[in-house]
Amino acid sequence: MLIYLLRRLLLAASVMLVAVSLLFCLVFLVPGDPASVALGPRASEAQKQALRVTMGLDQPAPVQIGRFLARVVRGDLGEDVLTHRPVAQLIARALPNTLVLALCAIGWAMALGIPLGCWAALRQNSWADRIIGVLSISVIALPAFVVAIYALLIFSVTLKWFPAIGAGHRGDVASQLHALVLPSLTVALGWIGYLSRLVRASMLEVLKENHIRTFRAFGMPDRLIALRYALPIAVVPVVSVLGVGIGSLLSGAVLTEIVFARPGLGKLAFDSVISRNFPVVMGTVVVTSGLYVLANLIADVINTCLDPRVRQEL
């Protein structure tokens, strides 16, 4: 197990190195000059050039990438060109809101998607199975930003059940939870449908295994077999999919934060891209990539704990 974890950590570090290097190049291909943004339109060309030298933008791309990676290793993500505040400080303020939104979305997806998939598998080809299948495919096909806009119009503007913008009042937990319900359900809706279909397919495969037939031959109730023996194996693909799909989930959270004006990492990245604030953009990219790699690592570790077959292959 220790060797497996070391291999996964080495692979995660390699993925982070490649991802940050590629994204660094992509960000600097975007039109716009950070020096012009920082100094404003009235700055002279000499002032802009001096700031470019200070920011290291006059160096070749490989040198810039090397310096940036060296700063990241030290925990230095640079300085905001507009406010001159540390990027790490800005991200530290925005990251908790995004993490809470993503974790609540995962919670909704697992709490609703897994039981629906299990129920559909136990009632294969019934009306309940068909209805769950149609609804699941329908919500999977809906883009997150479309769901967010219509949820905002229906439940916030028309019905006034939830606040339209913001993350609730600071220090008021009830207000923050109230403001979190609609955005988290918006992000989770597509994943609820996807997990229900995945759990249904996995559950049907597990129910055909020989050990399940043995339990049935001994007269064990189907519900006990499904919950105690079949479901723990059937949810293994769910953990893997959530680990790999954390990038898609975070992108849905970004769009949702923009629609609901939540002060999260996605809103920070969006505003930084619009203003060509490259240090903040790169900082958010590094943190998002790190979350993606960490989620995959956690998913692999959980899989080794849930599925004995994976442990035997280590």
C-alpha cells in the first residue's frame, strides 16, 4: 500500500508539472498586456516596459515557467497587478466558498443519485426504472449554465424561495446555507442523473455475480443482499468517476458562481481573465489543477479500501 501511494504521489507531481507548464503557455497566448492593465491607459511606453522587466515578462517563456514553478514550490503565487495584494491571499479568501459549493454538490449527487440508481436496478424494466432513466438522461443533457439561469429565474426571481446573488451574510450560518442550496443543486443536477445511470448499470452487473446467487440460494432477502453485499461493490465506479470528473464539477461550479455572483474561485478567475490579470489567473489555475490531482489521488485510495481486488493487484 505504501509503495502504491508513493507511485501515485509521484504521478500526481508529474501531472501538476505538465499541466501548469501547458496552462502557463496558454494563458500568455491570450491577447492583452498585464503591464498596460496595471498602469492604465495613460502610462508611457517606458513605464510599461519597466513594469514588464519587474514582472519578468521580458524573459523567454521557459525562463518564466521555471521561475513561476520555483515560486509555486515556495508557496508564492505572485502579486495581483491591480491591487498589489498577494495572489495566495485572494485565493485563500475565495477557495472556501468554491470548496463548500463543490462538496455540497457531490453530497447532493451521491445522496440522490446512488439511491435512485439502486432502486432502478432492483426494479429493472419497471415503470419506475423507465421514469428514472428518462429523467436521468434529460438532466445529463442540460448544460450547467442553462440550469443555473433557469433556476435563478424560477426559484429566486419568480418564487423568491432563495436569494438571487451572493453567498449569504458573513457570520450567519443559516443565511449561508440558504444561499447555498440552489447553486449546489444546480451543479449537482447533471451528476445526479449520471450517477443514477452508472449505479444502475454497475448494480445489475454485480447482481449477476456468483456470490450474489449463493446468498439468494440460502434464502437471504434481496434488500439485504443489495444493501450489504452488492452496493459496496457497485459504488466503486462512482468513486472513480467522481475523482476523474472533479474537473467537470469545478467547471460547473465556476459557471454557477458567475450566474449567482458567489465570491468563489470561479468568479475570481473569470474577473481576472476579463481584466487580463495574469498572476491571479495563473494562481487559480494552479490551485484548481492541484484540487483535480488531489481528488483523483483520494479516489484511488478510497477504491483500494472499498474493493479487495484492487488491493490484491498492488
